[in-house]
Amino acid sequence: MATTTFSGPVVSTNGFTGAVTGDVTGDVVGTVKVPTYDVDGAPSAATAGAGTIIYVSDGLAGAPCLAVSDGTDWISPAGTAISDT
């Protein structure tokens, strides 16, 4: 399979396969899968960097949720640091 390097938006009418890397701007159409962790296995929020999103299987008092790094902690939709209790 050939490899093509380009700049600008990518439009696919029949699916897309591959990793999306770098700064992504514009609309994302379809599903987005973010990395999944449990509270104990979540990477350092500081290392991941502010604005990084992860899925935490037990991050909202044992319930699943998305979490966003504020550069220090992983913050749940409740506005608190993720916790499995």
C-alpha cells in the first residue's frame, strides 16, 4: 500500500484507517476512541498535558467517565479529580 504525505483537511467517503496525530482542527465526523484506563492505571496528568482526554472505567466514584487533564490532575465531569471510591 502506498503512503501519501499531504497537508490540509482529509475527507473520507468510505471510512478511514490509521492514526490521527498532531494538531487536529475542524469537525470530526464519526466516532472517536480515546485511551481507556482505570484510576490506578491512568498516566500522569502532568505528563499527558492539559487538555488531554482519557476514558476512565472507574473514575467517577467507580462509574465510567471521560476525564480531562488540567495539567496536574485528571478531572471528571463532576469537576473533581478522578477517584474509584
